[in-house]
Amino acid sequence: MAEQTALSMQDVVFRYMEQGKRNILDHVNLDIPAGSVTVLMGAGGCGKSTLAAVAAGLYPENGGVLAGGNVFWFGRALTGMDPQQRARQVGMLFQNPDLQFCMDTLREEMRFCMENLCLAPDAMDPRIDAAAAELGVQALLDQPLHTLSGGEKQRAALACLYVMESRCLLLDECFANLDRDAARQLMDLLQRMHRQGRTIIAIDHQPDLWLDTADEFILLGDGGRVAARGLHKGNLDRYRPLFDDLGLFYPSPPRPHIPLREERAPVLCFEGVSIVRGTVRQTLFRRRSAAGPLLLDNAQARFPQGAMTAVLGPSGCGKTTAFLAVLRRHAYAGRITLNGTDLAKIRRRELYRQVGIVFQNPANQFITQNVAEEVMASLRVWNPAWPEDACRAEADRRLEEYGLSRYRRYSPYMLSQGQQRRLAVLSVLCGGQKLLLLDEPTYGQDARSVQAIMAQLQGKVRAEGLSVIFITHDRALAAAWADKIYWLRGRRLEPVPAEEVLA
């Protein structure tokens, strides 16, 4: 295998179960040139993340069956490498960086990475300091990793790959949870590492950020097979029909949604709300004695009933924490009302009967190992008197409604990101909740999946009076779907028109 080829996958066949009927990777052949920046795109469920895990050696070592084919890195067979050798060839950045940290701080995490490479202890600190200075993450070195924003966590994970000096960076949706500024900062780091000679292979649903950096876009079809390659900024327009056929995002100017004309009664109100940064679980805090900086300071907002409201803001500004405050899982000062009733006067079970939430990473909230059972578990919680056959029939009906019937016997963790999010929404709404909080609903999804879930939610809003509040970094998504948009900036929630969001 030629040294000038970074990754070579030859007739690779992979499935999750020995006797499984479906190959997730079905006779995949793929060569990526060394020193290039290559972006892999494909519909949700086509096998992109599985391809990355097989290429990195995570599968079948940690699950699944490699039923055929071979993987080579820089001319060497992957099967012949021990973990240390493999890490020097390729380092992987996951969709969810939380899944890749083992230690409490970035400095400890970087040391841990180098220990796995069997580096001498006295060589570690100089290497950490040099990497932190090069990537501009000195301020993150000794902060607890769980306190970092999404963008800071991605930069921290990239710093770990940097100190390992992997020849290739394999990135799985590295911009998925980042606002525009954080994404650009991360892209600057990637461009710097590429100039130093590293090969970059990125899986991404959004081509926009890569247009000026990628040498090639490769479109993947079913089973991870190459549908088209050789795409780049100069010829992308020729492939617009294929983007549409595969259900992929094509870079084009977004069109704003026509917002509600009439002012509706609020389902949720923030009245002089202040929220402090940090892990605080008390129901209230006294503002004058709050320790730590404020995320919200005397914020006012009215979220209309029977409508979709978007909340925009940079990574780490407090959007998710505000959701936790609504669920009384984080301290706040001021007053939050739900349908006119002060949250402090609503019992916890009744609150959860009225409000449901789907987190950024829906896999974190699954409680079973079976898709149908996941829905039934939620139905049982809210309908304890239902007989088993009625519960199963209702679960089947809902799975059909959400397009998940064919996956009813799958583990939720085997679904694509888009399918996992639909399952999470379905499970959360089993209690008949009338307010749904969505944290980054487009995370890790292709255009067709985004259209499907947002259209489905909009249908429920219009037909059933559901109220939806969604956090997003995607300005185009907010402009296209939201009836009302708030921007969290300056520790206030400011209502903004769609035209300003797109400016």
C-alpha cells in the first residue's frame, strides 16, 4: 500500500451482530490521500460514524463483526498495529467530546494520553505546555473539563490529539454543538495542524465551513459506499441534484419563516430571572450572595403558547442552564411561571407531566436496550393502570407515526443521531406534555432528518397546541422554523427578527 495514501479501506464489510442480516458497511472501498483535507458526507444511518470507528480500530475491537475486507493506514495494515502504534497513525475526535475524556482536567487528560503512548514522564509537561501555547488553550489546562463549554471541550479534545502527534485526525461532526464563532476558532486550529503536515478526514453534515479548506468532498450512499467523489468548491453546483437525492445539506442562502402575526398568551415567562454559572441544584438562590458569574441577569422573556420559539447564543452563555432552571434542576432568582403558575409552587411530578426535554445527546437519556421497550417504559410511567397489550399497541402506533417501526427490535444506541432524536422526542411526549424543550435539535443530522423532525413538531404545534422551545447554534434553522426568536447576549434574552439573525 502506497505511503502517499493515508487511509485505504478495501472491500470492508461490517455489521453489529454475527447473525445480523444488515451490513452497516457493505463492501466499502475508499482511499484518502495523505496530507489532504477530505470531508465525508452522507445521509443519517448510511454508516459514516461506523466507518470512522472501523477505520480507527474501535470496531470490531469493542463491538460488532468485521465480516470482510482490510483497513490500511499509511501503507500498514490496521490489524497488525498495537494501540500505541495505531494512536500514532490516527486520532479520532468524537461527535460528543464528553465520551472521550477520562480525567478531571485537560492537563491530566493530556498526560493520560501520553502515558498510553509510553512517553517518558519528564517529557510530558514541556510537550503539554508547547501544545497548549500552539493551540491557545493555556487557560483551559487546569479547569474541570465538565465546566467547559461545547467549543472549549472540542478544543480540549483536539489538544489531546495534538500531543499524541497522530499523523491523521479523524473528526466525527466536530462542529455539531458549536456556535459560528467557536466553529471558526476550531477551524483555525485544524488549518494550523494541517499546515504542519497532518491529514484531516472529517465527517460532517454541513459543508459550509469546509468550502475554503477541503480538498475534496466525498458523498456516501447506503452501506457507506462512495456515491460520488472529486467534489470541491469549484464544481459543487454540478452535484446539487445528488445532494437533494441523498437528503444532504447544500450550501445556499436560507429563507426566513413567516412568524406569527398575533400575540399569543405565554406558556412560559421569565420575570427578572438571574442564573449563576456552576452546578447549583437548589430551587432558588439569593442574588446578592451568589458565588460565581451570572449567566442571566434580570432577564425577561415571554414564550408563546402553541408556537415554536428558538433561543440563540454563543457556546457557554447559559442556554442549557436556563432549560435546567425551568425543570428546577438549577438555581435561579426572580420568577419563572408556567401557564401563569409560579414554578416554585408546582410539584416536581406535575412539572414533568407538563414539560418534557430532549438533551443535546439523546443517547444519554435512554433507559432500555430496545427501541420499542424505550417507548413502553415511558408509557408505563405515565399510565401505570394500562394493561401490557394496550401499552404495546400504543407504542407500536407511535413508532409508526415517527417512522421508527422497522427499528423496534434495535438497541437505541444502534440508531443514527437523527433516529435517536426522534425516539427521544417520542418517548418524552408519552406523558402528553404540552411544552417541549429541545437542546440542539439538528445535532448530527442530515437535511432530510432535520426537515422531517422539524415538520413533525410543527405539525403537532399547529394541530395539537404543543409549544416548542429549542436551543440552537444554527441561525438558518431558527429563521426557517421559529415563530419567535430570542438571542441570549449580555446576560439578557433579547427578541430578534429573523432578518437580523440571518444578517
